[in-house]
Amino acid sequence: MSYKRVNTYVDEEFVISGMSGRFPESDSTDEFAENLYNGVDMITLDNRRWNPELYGMCGRMGKLKEIDKFDGHFFGIMNTMGDTIDPQSRILLETTYEAIVDAGINPQSLRGSDTGVYIGYSSFGMPDGIPEETQPDSQSNMTEILLWVPGNSKCLYANRVSFVLDFKGPSLVIDTACSSSMVAFNVAMNDLRLGKCRQAIVGGTNIDLQPFTNHIFQSTRLNSKDGIPKVWDENADGFARGECVSCLFLQRKDDSKRIYATILNSGVNIDGNKRMGMFFPSSESQEDLMIQVYKEAGVDPLDVNYFEAHATGTKVGDPQEAKAIYNAYCGKPKRKGTLPIGLLKSNIGHAEGASGVSSITKLLLAYERESIPSCLHLNNIKGNIKDFCPPLEPIRENFKYTPGIAGVNNFGVGGVNAHILFEPNYKKSDDNCLAIAETIPRIVNICSRTQETLNKMFDYIEKNPHKIT
């Protein structure tokens, strides 16, 4: 029997049609947006994770509000098992489900489909999750241990989502440190284009459950002494850690019911061997990748009108990235106007393996609201970045924005760089149709598992009638 080679390449546009997430002080993307546009510093000092004075550390961190709440029965998970599952894995289940619903799709309709799941996570630091009392010893409860081990295995983050929701496409966790979720996005895009899956969940997760990694980062002067990420500022002295669990739903454009953004192109490279050492960021490699991504997409770099930088607040990384952005998007040919630069980590801290999807979420909010939220803690631009400003223009006040082509950048401590170009949904709704629709009474079916969340939905509809179609 002979077999013919099958060409599965999909020559179609792909879009982000759904999003969901938990961010510091933000239980949803809507609350995240409100905090961003109101200039809320989402990096706080409290004992939600551990005693903030432990090891003499600065305790300021961007933290999720409630990580112990989980409705396991909703996902068919018994309480005894749900209690032993890493909070990151539980929230990934929730945000995956919500992102699909946000796209206007019933997750039940995807059961048995070739939906892919691609999760970015950074293991750069101390393994966490399993409580000390369940560490194996002669007195341990072996049944409890057998639940805790798979419940806290990072390699199962994607697999658990695929299992619970019955997805049959690729299912994998990507770890390239801080660029993990953007690299996961690139892998998902490659699989979508090759026809390996029809649609995909791309997520990232970072919750700081143990103080050891913070202690290491502070001891090596990666963390800011006062816990304030003074990104691009002359007093920048390191980053603040931030938490995030966020998911995006990617589809073929023709399959989608909603479009937040069209994905123009994505790419990944690595610095390779460098004279300054493995952990020194390379502006040249980042510049090369940016140029490669926009050339492959057929995009004129001068048409890019917003750039969300990785920008963590470190003395070395920020200037290297700024130089790359300037050379790739402003230098050849010369940009006549300015290029607005977003600096999200000044608002929420560095979400590490989830930092890429958090930056993309911010971009989608800017597209939706036609406004870029301001950064924080930037008083005077540091000297070795000031040379590139203008045309680079960090957003210090909420900026009215005409959505256009935008770039998002991400790089990891080991030298893996990721870059993605997006464009907004240019198709505008018919105002006449909207005017007619507003005069017609509509029935909106709402259901919820609690009265509290039902009331929240009523309030949301009352405040956002234009979003009910």
C-alpha cells in the first residue's frame, strides 16, 4: 500500500477571539483594565503569601487576590483531589473555560476536537506547591502523596486542561524563563498553520508560592530594593515580581465570532554565544528577530504605531531592548513621528513566564478601548535610554490611540527572544443597525451558580449595554 504526501498547511488568517485572566488585584480582564486606566499600582505590601519581612526582603509584589477558591465540581473534580492541585493549574482551567466563552463558544461543543493547549511557565527558581507535611517519610500518608505529586507537576498544566475539557490537539508546557508564554504562542501559531489543530488555547502562569526565589532574586540584585519597578527611569534598580494566570483563544478568522486582534506574524530566536555571558541580553539578536518578523509579514516598520516592551526595570535589560526597538522600528529609515511604548511591568511587576500573555492582554484592551494606559514610576528617563527618546515615547498618561499595527516583545534570562505583530479588527459595526437594534427590546438569558455572581452580571449588563448583542 502506498501513501501520498498530504499538505496540511493552512493559508488563512488567525485571530485572538477570546481572553481571560487573573492579574494582580484583578479577578478579570475588565477589573485589570479598570486598574490600568485608573493608574492603580497593583504591586502591594502584605502577607498574602508570606511574612513580607522574611529574610530581610522587600515584600512588595504583584499578587492575585484569591488563589484558594476553586469550584472543582464545575469541572468534575472531587474536593479531595481539587485541594491537592496547584492553584496555577486550577486557575488555568478556569481561565481556559472563560476565554472560550468570551469567544462566544460553548466549551462543551469543543469536546473531542483537535483543540491545542500551549502553556508558558518558568521554573527559574525553587520548585513549589507541595506542603512540607506531605514530603515523603516513614509516617507519610501515601494516598495523599499520590494526589499531591500529579496535582503539583508543572508538566501537567496543559495536559490537565486537555483532559478535563476533552481536547485532542497538541498539549504542552513551554519553559524558556520569562519568554515562555510568547514562545508558547509562537509554537501554537506554527501548529495552527500546519493544520495540527483547528483552534488553540495559549496561556501563561506565574504564582509565587515560596519565598526562596524572591530571596535569591534580591540577593543577586535582580529585584528592586524597594519593590518599585522604576522601568526606564534613571533610578531603576531591578524588577518587582508579579503574578498572572491568563489565557487567549486563537482561531481561524473565518471560524471566529469575535475578533480582538489579527495575528500578523510571530517569531523566536536565541542569542547564542555572547562575550558578556549567557544572561546578558543581546540587543542585536532582538533587533534581528524584530526585523525578521515584520519582513515576513510584509509590514513596513514605520506603520507600527504602538509597541509593548518587555522592559522589566533592570539596569542592563531595558537599555538593550530600547536600542533594539529603536534600530528595528525607528532608525532605518528614520521615523518622523514618535512610537508609543507601553511598560506594563511598572504597573503589575514582572510575571516572568506569564509576562508575554499579560502584555498581549494589555494590547487587546488598548485596541478595544482605543486608549493606551499609562505606565507608573517613570520620572526621568535614564541616560542610556534617553538617546532613543524621541522617537521612542513611553506612555506616561493615558493616551488616546487609533488602533493600528502593534508589536509585543519578550525575552528570557537564557537568551530566548520572542516577538509578535498584531493588527486590530478594522471592521466597524454598522451604526444604523446598532441604532435600530437599540429600539428593539431584547431578552438576555443569564444564569449563574451563585446570587452574588448573578448580581455582578446584572450590574455589568447595565453598565455595558453596547456589549450585549
